[in-house]
Amino acid sequence: MILDHKDDLKAFRGATRQWIHDTLPPGEADRLSVAKGDEMMRAQKWWMAERHKVGLATPHWPREYGGADLSLAHQIVIADEFARANAPSTDIFTISLNHIPGTLIPFGTDAQRREHLPRVAEGMVWCQGFSEPGAGSDLASLRTRAVRDGDHYVVNGQKIWSSYSMYAEWCILLTRTDPDAPRKQQGITYFLLDMKSPGVEVRPIKKSTGISLFSELFFDDVRIPVSNRVGEENQGWSVAQATLSSERGILVFEATERQRARLERYYQAALGRDAPWLQDQQLRREFMSLYGETQSLRLQIRELLQQNSGEHGGGYSIVPAVVKLVSSALRQKVADFQVRAADFGGQAVGASAEGVDDAGLFDFIDSYGYTISAGTNEIMRNLIAERGLNLPR
């Protein structure tokens, strides 16, 4: 078992690499890495189930909640090896793996933790019902209403941009329970919502690339048991801050590791094909600059993780905002480079850049969404300026 080697980091890496090799043949890894839609969902659920068998589904969680309580160093090894093998991503489990423990461990009841945390490792998908058509970056302006009715709350309203909600079994939901509160951050209550509840409607939103990764959610007299409330009534804003602070962790590091590994595979494939862009001095320099920026971003994220683990003390850090800002902009630049390097063939949606992964015009168009999701880059710049550099609003 991989966890038997946790006291020897080198042996732990070797065991992890061998398990990946035995579980995920290289050809299968490449096929699953470009899966879309329902096939992507099945691939990621299969991969989570395989990870669960060897204790790597929730390795960063405390033991009492079904995790392996592994250190940051172990998590970095896991992320590095998954990226090296081009293993399936866990995008549909972003809320499940980050937000659910980040919310329920500090704020949930014992019953909520016992019911929901172990099921994440078994493959339960969660979605997030926070943003609304009139409450995106200004989340505190949300208007979805919850009214107490005995031992239930009755919810009416709408959410939007809920990633992978078409596959989700449960939802973390912010509602307004006191519309007369003196401050808009007050009067908000946090719930756990069973997506099978009567009155819940999910409408997938098709992106310009032709696929749907998020949805609108509509609630028509949806009844939520009081036992599914997280924290006290009208105190949901502070719970939501804990949820949002858990967004950028080891999964962000893994995503950056994947970008590094993708660039390395891209370069090796270009050498094998004697790609024309290798003869262009400007493109060669641009590629190496992008690779250097990727390595720099890895160091920034490691700093973020070390701060979160308490290794460098507490206090507010601008690193999460910087990481989001830099990583989304870098993703755009890499996609732009690959489209240009592929020349005319890179202009087709879904075209493969040098036959590696699914880069091309598809990724180029898709990359712009990352400057909006999880807080727009404009909001990130405001956070850096106001909270990090103490500049006036």
C-alpha cells in the first residue's frame, strides 16, 4: 500500500508512481485527458474511485474525516506524479475536495460531517450556489430568499455559473433570510441542498466552445430541512468566507503542475515531429519564457500552501490573489502561443496543437473564462492594491 511508505518521502513517491503506472497505462491516460461532457464525468469518477482504494482520494484531510492526514510535502509529491502521468483531473470534485471540508470541519455539525465528508472520497459531486445574475463579484447583494416554515426553510430564487452542477448530487447554497438587515452581508444563511429536492431546476449553459461546464439553478418553493443549515441563521456570510478561502490550495498547485508537464510534453512532441516553430527564434524564446513563468508560478503557489499550513505564520496574504491573477493570464498566453505555433491548423476548434493534449483554438477561447471565474482579475487587482499594498479604494 502507498500509505505504508508515508514516513519515507522517496519511497512514497516511488510507490505512487508505480501505482499510477499499474492503474493508468499511458495510452489510456492520454485518451481520458481529452474527454469532454459525460465521458469526462465518468473518467473523473473512475479515477476518484481508484484513488479511494489506496487512500489518495482525500489525502490532505484529517484521519477522523476519512483522510490520510498527509503533509504538504506528500501532497506536492502526489500532484507532481499525477501531472507527470497526465492522470485525469478532478475538476468536477473541486467543490467536494476543497469547499466541503473547508466549510463543514470548522462550521458543520457532527451529524453533517459524518454524513457528507466520507462520501466525497467515494465520489460524491458537489456544486456551489453562490453567484446570481445580480450578485457575482458583489456576492453580498444576493437575493435568493429562504423563509423558515417549521422544521424547514422554503427557498425561491436563482443562481448562475454553478460549475458541474449538472452532475452534482448536493449543493452549498447561500440565501437571504433577513431582507431588512442593516448591512447586506448580514441576513444571509448557508445551507446544504440535496439537488434531488422537488423544485430544483438545472439549466446547463453552453459556452462559445460548444460545451457546458456550468449551469443556472432555479429554486421554486424548495424545502430544505433546518438540520441542513450550516451555522446560525443570518450568520452565513462568515461561513461563506471560510468556504471561499479554501478555493486555492493543493488543487491549484496540481493544475499548475499539469501545465508544466503539458509544456514539457508539448516540447518533446515538437522535437519528435521537427515542428516548424522550432526554427523560429522568436517563438523558441517565447516558449522558454512561458516555461519560466510557469516555474515561477509553482513557487508562488508553494508559498501560498506553506502559509496556509502554518509554516510561515498567519495574517492576511495577497498570494492567493496574485496566484489567481498570474495563473489565469498565463493560461491565456500559453493557449495563444500554441495556436500561433500550430499555424493554420491551430485555427480549428478542437484542433490538437502538435498532437499533444487538446490545445488549440478550443483552449484559446476557453482560457478567457479563467480571468472571470473565482473572482475576476479586476477584483483580484483590487484585493492586491487595497489589502496587500494598503492603497485607497
